[in-house]
Amino acid sequence: MRTMIILLVPFIFLSCREGKKNDPTPEPLSDPIVMDQSLEHGKKLVESECYVCHNPKAEEADMIAPPMVAVRSHYTDKKTTREEFSRSLTDWLNDPRPEKVKMRGAYRRFGIMPYQPYSEEDLRDISAYLYDSELPQPQWYEDHRRQGQGKGTGKGMMEEMEEMEDMEDEDSPYFPRATFYRNRGSEIAAKAQGVLGKNLVRAIQEKGTSGAISFCKVQAMSLTDSVGIMNNAIVKRVSDKPRNLQNRATAEETGYIIAFRRQLENQAKNQGEIRPILKEMGGEEVYYYSPIVTNAMCLQCHGKSGSEIQEPVLNTLRALYPADEARGYETGQVRGMWKIQFVKESQ
């Protein structure tokens, strides 16, 4: 089933240059000490953030974004300078919108990376590392490039994307009624948050914080399910640090959570806007994602052990959730996200 991801969805540096797809020839370093520091910082950023999705160790079938070595080859040709590469990458990362996509085949397969505000220094160092360094590549990558040279045989992911780029540009960056699903997702997420919050406050008042934990374990999932049923959707909460292991985010969803965290941390640059993620699957389903942000009440169970979380509450958490990962948060942090699934209505 073909996947199309719309609006601000995952994970590709797609503002790509047209031209020969050869790796760049690095320019001489003007200041070796400064450049070494820049490369090291860029390497850390790429490994800790970019490889969540552009994982060079993933099998081809498991990729949720192209490997970075392939992305770089689309951004550059033999004449591309470091400054040109940096400008192109920075322009994309600062404003990743569907109408700016140039690599249409990859867009159809993976979609657009979520907006993540980076500082000018981070953008400079990421660009420097990607331009000047020998990037790791998946074990399958060279074989798959050679196989792609055959006529109609052995085509891999990248060849399929390039083939799609040559097709007529028949699709719009936005699927029909995208705005409708974005607005409906926002409404349903707010309703689910309200239902959980109202019932949680009542449980804390009646049973105390420890008693409210037992309430959450038994009732929280059924409450979100009921909101979904009433709105003809499936409503879930997912997290990269779950309390209930059934709510663990996938690798792709973890990338979305990281993007939401960066948006929240950079609200001044982002003018306070948190952009939800909307994704179309195979023309039949639509997924809506938006962040779950902690408030002061959350810290009674999700804050720091021994300060916000008191010992009786910790004992209850240990008993009910022995594999609990959902602690250590502060107010105003992304703890997870809403995942709302719609079956597309007939057009």
C-alpha cells in the first residue's frame, strides 16, 4: 500500500537540488580549529536527532526516510559549494512546506519532515558535517544502487523514488479535505484531553494522587476509546517514555515527538505556533498527531521522584507499573502525543 504523508510529516531533507547526484568534493578548510569544532557539534546533532529517522543501520524495507548519504547526493553536484549547500539546507529546515518540495518521488513515499526550529549555529554545523564528512551508509545501499542500473529489475527504494519523480506531477501537496481532518483532529484531541483531565481531577479529590494512579490504569484507555467512538475515530496516546507499555511510540512516532519538543522549546522563533502533523495512508486512512504537554498537576505522577512525586505515590507506581519510564518531566514539556486515526470519508 502506497503511503502519502501530507502537511508537515516525516523526515526528509527534501529541498533538493536538481542535477548530477555525485557526492560533493569538500572545499579547503579556512580555519581548521573552528571547522573541527563545527564538524564535531554537527556530527552529534545528526547522530542524536537526524538518525532517528534517517537511520543508516536500518534495512531498506524498514526505512522511514532516505539515508543521509542519499539525501546529500540529491542536494549537491560537483560544483556545489559548502555555502550553497548550507543555504539550501537552511532554507528548507527553516520552512519545510509542501509547495517547496523538489524531490517529488521521495515526498510521495515519505512526506515532509516536521518543522523543527534550529539555531543558526546548529544549522551551520549540521550543514558542515553533512557536506565535509564521510557519511555512514546502509549495508544494502551500494548493492541497491548497482541493481537499479538494470532495466526493470532489482529496483530499490531510491530508484523507485526517482522513477516517481519523472512521472507527471498529477498530485497536489495537500490531499482532499486535509483542512477538515486537521480541524477535526484538533477538536477530538481537545475533547479527549478534557475528558481525561476532568475525571483525573475528580479521582485525585476523591482518592488522592495514589488512588488516581489506579484510576488511570483502569479507566484512562477506555475514556479515550469512548471519545473516539463518539467521533468516528480511533484515539490513542503514545510516548517515547511510556508508563503503559501499550502506549509506546514507534520509531516514526518518536521522530514526531522529537519534532514537537523542538517546536515547543523554540516557541519564540516559531511565534508560539505548534504545528500538528497530518498523514494520509494509502488513500484510505488519515492520521492526526499533536503534542501532549505537561502541566503542574501532571508532575504529581510524572515529575521528579522524591520532590514532585511523593514516596507513597512512587510505591504505587512501582507496584502498578514496574517498567514505568514516564517520570522526570518539568512543567511545559512534551510527554507524548495524541494519535487520532480516521477512515477517509468518500469524496
